[in-house]
Amino acid sequence: MKKIETPLGDVYQLSNNLTKAVIKVAKVDDLELVKQHMQMIRNHFGAYSFYLSDTRLVKHTSMEVRKYLVEQATVSAVAILAKNSITIMLANIFINFSKPPYPTKLFKDESDAIAWLIEQGAETPKT
């Protein structure tokens, strides 16, 4: 499994078109670091892939960063892992309001998130 480290955490290639990012910082509010993170992913894994974002350690994301991420149309679908139901509810409100140009869904369970990404067209992860 191919892995890279970015300023925000670790990114793994689960299959040819499925990547998983484990965000290891509590605050995601530096837009330049987020842009660098996204560029590193594109450089190593390509664009128009399926993306699993493990945000369970994140406590705060700035509005500027959230808006930027919604505008990233180089992904086919995004599944986001969140820690609890309240976080999922609040994030779903933002997603419904911002209407990203790609399917986006939040999950507590990683296997459910991967199954959903496969339904969206991602290749099954390599074992």
C-alpha cells in the first residue's frame, strides 16, 4: 500500500482510484497547508479519484477551508469519517447548504464508508 505524509496527516492508496487521508491535526484552518495537502495527493495518486477522509481527530475546520474543499471538483466522491452523531449532523447541514459538485457522505464506520465509495465507482481496496 502506497503512503505519503502531508502537512495534515498520512494518505494511503487503498486501490487504483481510492485514497484515504488520516488527518492528524486538531485544527484545519491554514488554507495554504490544505492546498499543499491536496496538491501532494494529486501529484502522487492523480485526480478524479475517490477519497476517504478520516477527520475523527479534527476539532475545528475554518469556513475558508470548508469552502475551498467544496470547490475541489477533482474527486469523484468523498466519504468523511466523523467521531460522533452531532458532528455528522452539523457537517450534513453544511454539505446540504454548500452543495458540493460530487457525492459526499459522512460515516462513523470506515467499512460503511468504503462500501459506499465502491457503490459510487471506487475500486475495491487491495488487501
